[in-house]
Amino acid sequence: MNIVVLLSGSGSNLQAIINGINAGRIPGQIVKVISNRPAVKGLERARNHNIDTTVIDHTHFSTRIEFDRALKCTIDDCQPDLIVLAGFMRVLSDEFVTHYQGKMLNIHPSLLPKFKGLNTHARAIEANESQHGCSVHFVSAKLDSGAIIGQAGVAIEANDTPETLSNKVQKQEHELYPTCVALFCAGHVKWSLEGVLYKGKPLQKTGLTLSELLT
Ligand code: GRF
């Protein structure tokens, strides 16, 4: 399985996936890492593992569609089986998303469908939630609304700040994302028009928990 990873920043999820591949947990290889921002830590992490990198700076394009088309050309040159969004902070056009339907994953820092969009940790605290977490889902045209493969939860404690909560959620992300990528690469997780199929059976709307995915 050839994987292309798109990111915009630190790349800690990229690192977790690289570690999963190196540990033999993920039957695939990362053929390229693409960033829309130059000089981010995620690119450095890729280079440290001799992974090919490309920067496609969105500020050099006057429209979203032109940027998306350049991105699509670079991705398609790699003939990927899977595209992994790992902190890629760009809204993608419908044309782009449709082109990769069923083979593009994203990780979002909330228990979807709650808290789509930005600032999820602060919003979860503000809403007095007792549980928060992260979700891995197939990417669909509607933001943060694609079919969910799995979720990992954390408890929100009285003294949590957006920062402490973010750290707790990221620890879960680093377990959940490689696990979902491994299941996709092994052919156990598939996208269908009706939703996610896990080992051939349809999943409920919120996917599986991390412990269910690990068994
Ligand atoms: C993660 O928190 C993820 O949920 C969100 O962007 C962040 C990326 O972090 N989509 P990193 O670049 O992988 O460290």
C-alpha cells in the first residue's frame, strides 16, 4: 500500500504512522509527504526517515481550485492507495475530495459529530462536556462529516485547560490513527456509499472505539 501524507505543521501524527510502519504494524509505505507550508517540523520528521517531501505553498495560488489541482497532480504522480490528512489545515474543494472518495482519511480532535471545525478543545470545556477525544474518518465533501472508522475518548477533568486537554487527546490520536491506517492497509476497513465496512460488516455512525479496533 502506497501512502501519501498531507500536513501543515508539527507532524506528530505522521511520526506515529512512521513508527507504526517501522514496527511492522502497518502493511504499507509512505511514498511522499506534502506540506502546504514551508519549513514545518512535519517535513523534517519525514526527511529524518528518508521520505520524499514536496512543499506546495497555498499562498502562491490565487484560487483554491488552482491549489487543489496542483496538489492533485503531485499526489497522482505517486499512484497512492491511501491519502492521509495529518493536520492538513486546508479546506478541500468538492472536486478534489470526490477524486479520492473512499481512499482519503482525516483525524479530527473531537468525538464527531460533536465540535466540527476549529478550537475543539476550548469548545468542549466551555460546553461542560465530561468526555472529549478524537475521530478518524473518511473525507467527504462536507467538512468533518465523512464516515467514521473509529474514536478514542478522554475524560475532561475540572482543572483541564485547552492545552492539557489537547495533550491528552493527542496521545490518543497517536494510537488511533496508526491503528485505523493499519486496518485500511490490511483491507479490513473499506468505504462504501452506506458507510464504513469493517471486516465486511457496516459500522454504526460513530465507528468503533480504540479498544474494539485493537481486538
Ligand atoms: C491534530 O490534533 C489533529 O487532530 C488535527 O491537527 C492536529 C495535527 O497535529 N487534525 P500534528 O501535526 O499531527 O502534530
